[in-house]
Amino acid sequence: MTPRACGFLAAAALVLAATAATLFVSFAPLGSTKEDAEIPAVLRAEASTEMADAPASAVLDSRSGGGIASSWRPLPEDTAPWIEVRSLAPLVVRAVAVRLANGDPSSLRLAFDGGSALAPTEVSARDAIFVLDSERSVARWRLKGAVAVSRIEPLVGRPTVVVLDRDGGGDALLEILRGYGVPAAWMPALTQTMGDWLPEDTWVALSAESPSPQLIAALLDFVKMGGGLLETSSASPVCAPPSVRVDNLRSARLEGPAFDEPIAYPGALADETPCQRCTDRRVLLEDEAQRPALIFYRVGEGRCLRFLGDLVDGVRRMRQGNPALADRDMNEKGGIQPSDLFVGQIRPADFARPHADLLVESVLAALRLPFRLHPLPANAPGLTIFTADQDYVPEAGVEAQIEDGAPEALTLLLTDARFGGKPDVDFGAEHPATLSARWASVRADDGVELGIHPNLQGIEPSAYAAVLRDQANAFEREYGKRAVTVRNHHLAWQGYTQMAEHQARAAFRMNLDFMALSFLGEGKLGYLNGSGLPLRFIRVDGTVLPIWQQGTQVDDHVLLPPRFGYEAMNVDGLIAETQKLMDRSLADPPHPITINHHPVWRYETDGRWQRALLEASRSRAMPIWGAERWLDHQRAMRDTQIARLGPGKLSVTTGGSGVALLLPEKAEVRADGRRLEASEIQIAGRLWARVELPPSKPVVIEWAQ
């Protein structure tokens, strides 16, 4: 092996192998404006960490979860404070990677309890890596330096997928991978101190950043010796430099390797150029003209998987639309809404398929990962997320909905004078809440969650942020907790992700606005954002926002005369379409379905649709959850720490109950020697053994086939 290859692999092995555990310490996660500076105060409340000793500018940004907590512990004899980092369970730490917002990384020092301070093993302009002389089982360590730290990542175990990140562009790729249950690790793109101990089934993933010639050479050496390289964009060519073909694929389709359904990809592909060093070429995805889009190669002893488009940009556009259409009312119906962002890249007929999920799962299928997590709750074939927009209905009307069919759970999004409504239009701000705090407390035992359904109609867009913040504060005063879920009345939107940023600053954590009904006057039920799964919003610059996007696939607006251009349905038609979409959510790849109801319209149908959808969920063994519980489950999955100890052996600490681990088909699985029952699940044509992980305690998972 060349010295350069040895140098690359050492740092990769030492830095690559992070669990899903990641710590961020952020000073202004969304930028540097005055409004952005307000976000840390919100995130401080969300983070499960002691911040009493923290300076006002230092907060934990829990974008990736991981069960890691942070606090600042200024020591009297030091001019610079130590950052104390703690994990929920001891981690086998081999290295620690740090990224700075500013300052000199060479000034950093790392110390473990009872040990002396260590200087960085390697530094770049803003990154530092501390390589330990041996693995250590630690739950607490400290970092010191007169710097602004933006990221700290403990690196443990043996990785399956690692994202190389030079300029911050890797965060969006990490969000996508982790959102689909891949416990991907993060490392800065340093190349000088790497060794050759990475397992052969490790994949190193590149985002759209252009790698340096030195990094390209080191990556090729790594692959030739048996590693895997995932190129998610033609902008980062390593295996073969491409030329660009400029035809737009908005109306083209990619045929997946394991899916019969076509995938609507809203981007351009690059032309494949011959790879002189590659063998065993296989095309896994292609467009309608049979030109390759996803290609597998052998390079020496290793593997290279190339996507000839841009996976991050493509998934972002599939889920969030085209940023060039921000603030344009494309259908002139109902004002600016999320559906306006999708004009020109998708057709109403495409709403029947979760295109973003199909694309991501096609790429993951090609990696042949030995294990991963699954976003659905363990042992559930699917999930119904049940929500309702209050729209000023008083307590009696809401009670009627809750009693009708007795849903196991419901997220009720309030439109009240102080939180949701417009006091100047609806009724006075001093009007009592239509649903009292006592009512909410009693109904919480019945699975009823409360969020906000803000009516922003007629309000100047410049006031959106202040209105949302005021309503969120009023909600907290009334009910004693922050509102976590939000769907705007008439799906009002602003900018590309500007509305999501407003909502994040108001402490909302799950957005439900993406619905297909108002699309260009041809709205239908289904997947506007191409997915049944939640991801955090991703800005155009790659910043991952601290608020999740969960699309809504079914809404009973279609029972009323068309207001936004959709085709009206009768109750029987809506029941049939709801059941059809439920069955699609159970198919490959399985995902939840989000359904929205309006209590005010229940009287027009005598509750027949609600009873039918509840029965359809139960008959399909699909649990019925509220959106907030679903968000908690996603956090538990993200907070699950996994360290690969060797072939067929993991150390796992879950972030909560009901987290599902996927292992090879027909695996016999044990947790600390005790046999776990496994169910079968199919994703992208591959059968997995799915087991429920024991909650919130470290266990050793072993399996054999």
C-alpha cells in the first residue's frame, strides 16, 4: 500500500467509525441575522442538557440526536472554559473529531477523567482529530480551547457508512442517510494520518463537494485495497470524471433495481465516461432512454457506487420543491402554498408513489448493508398518523370527533384566538380558550395531543415570524408546554424554507403543511413531497434546520366543493382512496401514512369516513399515533447508538422504546445472550429480519444465519 493510502486510511479508521451519536454546539445555527440569534434559546429548551453554566451564546443543537449531552464547566484557574461532553452510556472511543466555527484548532486540548490533556493528532484550517493510543470506554470527556466549537463527534466501533465532509456539505447527506435508518458516521476530510484497519464492507460517502486531487488519490487507494466508495453527485468524481448531459429529467423516469414503479427524478444526469480502472460494471438505475443513472463498479478489490445526478439536491427537490419558485403563486388558488414549489417537476399522476423514498432506498439497496435501523415502530407493518385541524370548532364538536370510532390517538391542531386564530378577525384575544387546560390534561390520557393550526390569512408576510412566536408563547402559557406540531391554515407558506425557519424559531419541531390538494388546480391525494417519512428541512446552502417535514397524504377537504382546484369526492370515493393509499404505505418500502380530518365537516358525513379509516387501520394492524408521538419515535431512532464490535456483533443503546433493528434475512438474533423474536420485512426487494431493541440500556446484539 502506498504511504498516501496508509495516511488516508488511518484517519478514516480512527475518525470514520462514529456511532449515530453526534454532538453539535451551535452559536447561530441558521445564520447571523438578529432573528437567527433567537434560535439557540429555543434549542436550549429542547436539549436534554444542563446549561446553567453556559454562556448565553453556547447551546446544544440536537440536529442529529445521539444521546450526547454537553455543558460548559468554566474552571477558576482557566481563562478558557472546558466543554464537558457526556453520553447516555459508556462509549468505546477510539478518536474524537472537532470542527470549529472560528479559532485555531491546534490550540484545542482533550482530556478524559483521570488523564492528561491531549493535543490534536491532526488539524486543518478548522478541524481537529484526537487519536487515542488505544480504545477507551468512556462516558465523559472534556475539550478546552479559546475557540467557538460548532461540532464534536466521538468516533467508536467499526463503521458501515461514513460521510466525508470538508465544507459542511455533508450534513444534508447525513440527514438523509440517518433519516432512513442508516447509522452513518461523520468525519472531516483530512487525509494525513489514516491507516488500513477499516473493515472491507465500509462505504465512504462523498457529497457534492469537489474533492482535492490528494483526497481523490487517497480514496482510490482505499477502494483498491477493498473499501467502498459512494459518490452521490457527479460533481465529486473519483472513479471516473463525467461530462455533463444537460437534458432535464423532470418528465423522465428512473427504473429501480428492486422496484417496479418508476421514480420521478427532478434533476439532470451526467454522462458516464469510461472508467479504465473499473471492472464488473452494472447499471442499477437508468432513465427512459436507458442511459445509466446509478452504476456499480469493481475497482481493484473494492467497490464504487456512482449516482450520476445529485442525490442530496434531488431528494431535497423531491421533498421540498424547486427553490426558484419560492414566493410564487403558481396556481393562483389559495395564496402561496408548498404545492407551488413543485410545479414543473411532478405531475398529479405521480402523487400515487413516494418517489423520494424509492430513490433513496434504491441507493441503499446497492450498498448491501449488514444492518440498519428502520423508521417504523418495531413489529408494525405500517402506521397511521392521525391529525385534525380544529378550525374554531368548540369543545363539543371536538368531543364528538374523539368519541366517534374512539381513535387510539389524535393530534388536534388548534385554531384559537390566541394560538392559531386572528384576534382581530375571529374574536377577542381575551376570549377564553375553546379547549381548556383541564380538558387537554384529561384527553391526553386518551392519546390526544395538541398542536397549532395558525391562520395567517390576511397577515403581512413580514409579520409571520412574530405571529407564530406570539401564538406559540400563548399556547405554552395556556397548556404548560410548547406546541411541537404545526400545520398552517390553508397551508400558507413563505420562501423556500423561510416558513419552516419561522416555525423552528417558535419551537415547533414537526411541520405538516406539505399536501398535494392545491397543486396547479389538479390536486389529488397522495405524496406531494415524494415521501411518507420525515426528514428535517434542508436549506439550499445545505443547512439542516431543527424542524421535521412530515407530508400529509390524505385530507377530507375533497368532501367539499373545490376551493384549491382539487377534484371533489364523495364519502365512498374518499374511503376507497384512503384504503388504497394505506395499502401503498404497507408495500415496499413500508412507511407511515398521515391523515388529516376537520371536526367541522364530520357533521356533513356523520363521521362515516373517520370510522372507516380507523377500521381500515386496525384491520391492517397499523397502529394509530399522533404526530408528536411519531416525532418522539424518530428522535429515539436517531438517538440510538450503535458500535460494530465485529462480524455479527453490535453494541447498541437505544434512545427509547420500540426501535427496530434490521439484520440479514433469517438471522437468529440474541441480546446479551437472550434470543429475540424476529419478524420479516421487505425493503427494496431485500428481506430483512426485524427485531425490537430493548429500551434505553446498553446491550450486545449478536446474530448468525
